[in-house]
Amino acid sequence: MSAALGLKAKPIATELTDDDSDISALINRLTAEVNQIAVDKTKAIQQITNQMKMLALNALIESSRAGAQGAGFAVVAQEVRGVGQQVETIARELETQLTKRTGDLVASIDRMSQRSRGERMVDLSLNAVELIDRNLYERTCDVRWWATDSAVVDCAASPAPAAVSYASQRLGVILGAYTVYLDLWLCDLDGNVIANGRADRFRVVGQNVAHTKWFREARTLRSGDDYVAGDVENQALLGNAQVATYCASVRAGGQANGAPIGVLAIHFDWEPQARAIVQGVRVGDIDKARVLLVDSNLRVIAASDGQGILSERISLSLNGQRSGFYHDRSGTMVAFHATPGYETYRGLGWYGVIVCGA
């Protein structure tokens, strides 16, 4: 479990590339050009037929003036007039049919393009939440492992000054290697912090955290193989930083089935790590996209624009689905995907969400 597993995300991509969007735009443009050419040419034909009809009319007038000698010419003029009317009818039908078909083609291409774009955004939403899941799985491994460290176990069993000093030193060494954490706390079973890794920065020893949800849940864990994954929150004792807290029970002898003697809480430095995830999602400028991670209550816990974190709740039309996309009343596309979990980390009901401008 390397310290290099911080959330320094590479840009996330899917199989759909910018070239695909360019091809859709090209087809749309060429279809529109064909439609315009058809309209222009049929109008030109109509102008010619109008001229033919005018010539035929003039010929009829002149043939009537010529009397019996112009009778034959009058027949030709009538035929020319009839041909002109037929050509005009065909031209109108051609224009109507071409316009309809090219219109249908443009609409069909637009629907295909929107569907392709939506599916791409769903894939990107999945990638974002899946990447955070894989990294948080590592956090659950870390806390269970470090809870068996001999310095931690000895301090929880007997928090004498020397044991506390050594445990704090050991936790500090871990923090030096694992830079994605703000602090590591060792608590007794009453919720008192008895040692931490950054005592020079965070003076939390002696503070009581028994009221927190994550400590209450950790206090009831069945074995050393279990863990608690807390919601993202602002932690007042850590300078109000955004953290995701993971806990495991410290047990006698460092054994998974030993009697509980304390709780180890590790505070994942959430904001910079999550920001790297959502800002690493490769959406184009044309998408005008806002990439989000939201929790099970649809509260924004990460946002590519840095807005609304831990304060905004979004309206998400799930309709019983774990993934999908839709357009809201304003025409904005919203794509989402629920957390799939990773290995033994089941996830917390979070979603990756991408909101694209209309």
C-alpha cells in the first residue's frame, strides 16, 4: 500500500474522442449544405418554368392575332405551357421531399450525437467515482493495517507517557510517507484522543470525540478486519479542513479477534485529492461541463469549479437507475453513475455526476 496512491489523477478519457464529435458536426454541416443546394436549384427551376409559361402565354396571344395561320403555333404554345407546369410541379415535389428527408436526417444525426455525448458523460461519471472508490479502498486497508502496529497497540493497552510518545512518533513516521492524510488519531474506548501523528500542528490529545458518528460506529466493530468509512465533513479539530475519516478498532495483541482496546482514526485530506479527480476528467470546452462527486444525500462533496462543496445539494432524477443521462427543463444534460465499489470497499452510495450546459 504505497504512499504514491494519492489522488493525482491522470486525465480520464473514454473511447469517444474529439474526432467523433468532429465527424458528427461534419455530417450535419454537409447535410445542411445538400438541403440548401436542393432548395436553391429547385427555386432556379421554378424561375425557368415561370419564364417558359410567360413565353407560352405571349405565344398564345400572338397566335390569336395571326388567326387561322397561327393555329398550329397555338398548339405548340399550349404544349410548352403544359410542360412548364409539369416541371414546376416536379420541382416543388422535389423540394418538399428533399427538405423533409434532409430534415429527418439532421434530426436523426442530432439525436445520435446527443446519445453518444450522453453515454460518454455517463462513462466519465463512472470513471470519476470508480477512481475515488479505488483510492478509498486503499484507505480502508491502511487503517486496518496500522491498527495492528505494535506501538499503537501498546499505547492503547497502557497509555503511559513513554508509550504515548512512541506511538505519536510512529504515527508521524507513517504520515511522512503517506502524504494524503492530515492526521492519525489513537483514541481510547471513551473517545479520548491519546496520541496523534502531528502533535506539533494539531493539539488534539485530550480532546473527546465520543459524540462523532464515526467513533460510535467504530466502537461497535465486530473484529479487527472491519472498518468504518465516514462521510466527508469539515473537521473543526483539524482547522475545519475537509476530511474523510476511516476507523478500525485496536485490539489486544494486535489480533483481529482480540478484545477491543481503542480506536484508530485516520483523516484523509479530502479536498485536494478529490479536486484532482474531478478536474482530471477530460471534458471538452464545448461541453461547458461541471464535474461533481455527490454523496448518498446528493450533497456535493467535490466539484470541478470548486463551488458548493459540502453546502450544495443537487436535484438528480435517478428514476430508480444506477446510471444514465437526461435533459432537464432548461435543456441541460445531466449524466450520472452510482459508485460500483471496489474489492471489499462497498462504497457509500456516492455518485459521479456531470452537468453539461445547454
